[in-house]
Amino acid sequence: MTNPGTSSSDPAGLPVSIVAVGPGDSAFLTIKGKQTLEQADIVTGFTTVLNVVSQWTEHAEVCPMTYRDQEDVLEYAVAEAKKGRKLAVCCWGDLNVSAMELLERVSKRASSVDLVPGISSVQIAMARTGIPLEDTLFITLHRREGSGSALEELVHYLKEGRRHIVLLPRPFDLMPAAIASGLLDEGIAPERALTVYQRLTLDGEKTWKGTLAECAAITEEFSDLTIMVFGRPDSHPV
């Protein structure tokens, strides 16, 4: 992300740091992330994210943003960085899971961006279930272009049965019960086992385990912080 053509002596080329703060429990903030926040002069991000790291930002100018004003807040923060102030932009989880839109917004304003990766709820879910990354497929329904192709991919790999699958549902219209119903309609076996995690590492964390048919029958609402894990059929139940 860093532009090799910029000089560190040029204020406009000073890097803006994007810090991934983890899944919500501040204990999962990396040492590098903590150091970056402690050294920052100005810190911005959505309020819920900033609340997680507030103990490391008390010295800095903190600029909360919302979906409505994020463009204006980023304009101000990056302008301050170009004056020589160290800027840290905070986001949830890990940069490579669900932060691409924020990365693009920052990168179009800053000539140099330093990425500080974190720990995602996907990694936590895999740790909870004990499944290895090399045998796991990650699919997200958080997609700008729609979820159709992702759902087709999910059906394909469930029928193939060669890998574990970690799935991010789409709040609030494509949640576990609706997804399970759709998979049953596509011919996936009703007895296919799965695990649903809600609010991983946060207060109120929940784990549900059962079959696809049982999941489709659930009527209670799920948290928007939900992850579904389909274990490979020949593996031990997750």
C-alpha cells in the first residue's frame, strides 16, 4: 500500500496507519496495534471500534465517525496527517476480512498507508472449532455486487465436501435460518452438521450446534455479529 515514490521527509508522504483492533475484546489487540495507537497524534474510526481501544488513545485527538460523516472526518484527519501529525485509522477485526471499503477511502486520500493487521472473528471461530486454515474455505455474503455468486459457491463446496467452510452471513436479511432453508432447497442434506457463533469474544457470546434442518427451523433473531461453520463431513463434529 505504500507508494515508493514518496519521500519520508515530505509531509504529504507521511504514512497513515490503519489499525485492525480485533474481534471486540481489547485483549486481542496486537502489540504492534497498541504501539501504533500510543504513538498517534490523531485517531479516528467508528465509535464502537474506538471504544475498544480507548485506554490507548487518551493522549490523542480522537475523531469518531459515522457512516454519514465518514468522508468529512477522513478528509480532516488525513489533512492533519499531511501537516505532520501521526494518524491512526481504526477498524474491526483484521484488515483482510471486511475492511476493504475503509482501506479504499483512506488510500485515495493518503499517498502512503501503513497496514497493521489484527485478529478477526473468523480466526477466533476457527480456533473455537479447531479447524486448520489450509483445509478451510472462507465465504462472505458481505459483498457489494450481491450475494448470489457467493451462495452458489457455498452450495458447490458443500456438495463437494472436501473442505471446512466458514461463512459470514449478511445482516439482516441473509442470516443462518434463511441460509439453511435455501441450502435445503438446493439439495444439501438436512442432517449436515454446522455450528453458529454469535458475538465472539464479546459479552453475550453464544454457540449453537445442530443440523441444517434444525437451523432452518430457528425463529429467534441472530446477532449481526454471526459466523457459521460447516465442518467437513469426514471430520469430527465442530
